[in-house]
Amino acid sequence: MARQHGKDVRLYLGERDASGDVSSITPEFAAKTHEVTTFASADWEESDPGMLSWEASLEAFYQPQAGGIGRQLEGVGDSIACTSIIDGDADAIGDSGIVLGPGALTKRGEPKSVADMMKLSGTLKGNGRAGMYGKLLHVLASRTGSGNGASLDNSASSANGGRANLHVTVTTVTGGTRTVSVEHSTNNIDWVNLLTFATLNADGTPQSNTQTVAGTINRYLRAVWTDLQGGSATFAVTFARY
């Protein structure tokens, strides 16, 4: 039975590779339940599930300088476009992880101690279904022009849709269509578009984006980048089937 160590986790927080900042993160998932017990419930309490939500508390080493995580998590109420928590060093397509959609910074702490490094704590909270069994589709790497990553074999198709996250940490791309997409295939030969992320910025600004799809997802998946001109883009892509 394969076991994994927390030291191998990588965290992509919006457009930031926060792996070198954060020392722990605890994602939790919840569903509201609503009382529907009636006289005919035969001595049993009954309930129906309602809205889904997630919450992730994290601890990091405080960095106040421009571009530091202290500035990224500066404003309570600010939104993070998407979060991906990847196991296994995030160095191979297929590494497992958790794929989360938009979340708001609902709490921020900054404990200070004479005997310790300055720390930062925060809590992200989001609505909607979490991708608890996600996979890495594109290792964080720099790309130019057009191309595609290696395919991920999921052994079979699925029928319930899923969520994909794009984390662009660095970009100098200024021209072209500047798109990153996810394609799927039934046979690892013939590929069709499954989803396309928001167009990459042309002003060198890092960005992140999340997309959901419904229905059938074929057995094979891969990341595709198209017409990245005038520079390069460093990005990671994650995908979770529902």
C-alpha cells in the first residue's frame, strides 16, 4: 500500500506557487443537511443534502515584501480564483491531488513570537463541489509556441463532468491567441477539445482560472497550449473528475 508524506505536497494558490511559503494546509469539505422528518418516518430522523462547500486553513511563513505571500493574502474578503493541492512533488503527470474552485479569504492571522519565525495563518472558503481525487495534467513548466503534454490514462471514461484549474505563475507572452486547453480522447490518438481556459494576459501578468464541464469525460486527457508568441508562459494544469 503506497503511503505519502506531507513534505512532498505542492500548493498552487491562484497564480502563485506557494509551495515554498506554506508549511501546512487542511482542506475540509461539507454539505448542508436539511430536516425532512415526517410522522411517517418510522422512528428515524431523515434529512436531505443541500449546498456543498469547502474550507482550507493554512499556515505560512510571513513575507511582507511586494510579491510575498503576505501581500497575496492581504485583504480579508479577497478572492482566490482556484487552488490545487498536489501530492508526490507535483513532478509527474498523474500525481494525485485536490482541485478547488474559487475561494474567499475569510480569516487572516499574523502571530508574532520572540522565540519563533513570523508566521501567517489564513482560511479560504468556497462553495461548490470540490475535486477530491484530482490529477496533475501539466507539470509546472515554461512553454512557448504551440504543443501538448503527455496524455493521462484514467483507465475508463466517466459520466459526471469535472473541474480543471490553470495556474500561470510567470508569463512574458505578448502575442498570439494565448490559450491553454484540455483535450480528451477515447483511444489516445483522436483528440477533441474538452474545455478552454481564459485567454492568457498579454501584459506579462500571472493569472489563474478554473473551468467546470458536465457529462462524459473520455478515458484519456492531456493539456494543450496554442500560439504563445513573444515570450513564454510557466503554468500548471490540474483536473478532477466528479
